[in-house]
Amino acid sequence: MSELPPSRLDLLLFARRVVVQQARAALAQLDRWIADEQRREAEVRRGEEMRPAPPEWLIERGLDKRNHVAVHTGDCWKVTRSGRCVGVSRTQALDALRHQVPACTYCRPDTALSFLE
């Protein structure tokens, strides 16, 4: 029983099968990555849609949390990441200004609220 060595055509056909198999595996992996990224982007979109609207007015509290330091507009750059601000309604912001809580000198909520004293 003498076996003949594989012909050049047999080797080329084998190489083609290997390349096709590897390409299918690579495409499957890419499809998984694409699906994962689409899922992540959908989660981000859902999170942004569910995020509550930022408050229009803020009251900055002091260290003891009972002392009100200033009234700000909701987009005031001075207290953006302060952590000491509470979102309030327009009425509450006006009441704070009436009770001598100072208005922020940067965002001027008293002007935005048309508050004249």
C-alpha cells in the first residue's frame, strides 16, 4: 500500500477550506462585537432619555445644610459640580431672594426672575 503524496491541487483546496473557516470565525467575532456595541449605544440612549431635566433654579446650601448661601440659575457654571445645591422651583427661588438669600453674581438669577427689590 503505497500512498501518493497529496497533489498541489489537494493542498490548495485544503488551504482554501482553512481560510474560509477562519474568515467565518472572524466574521462571527466581528458580528458579536457589533451587537455588543449596538447594545451599549442603545443603553446610553435610554439612559439619556430617562434622565430627568436639569432644574431651572438652584439654591446653594452652606456646610450645615440649613444655611442658604446663594440662589443660582440651573446652568450656573460656578456650582455645576458643587454637590451643595438643591434644585428648586421658580416660586422657591423667588421666596429665597425675598428672604435675603443673595443672588449669584455670575449667573444673576434675580435678573432672570425679574426680581426687583
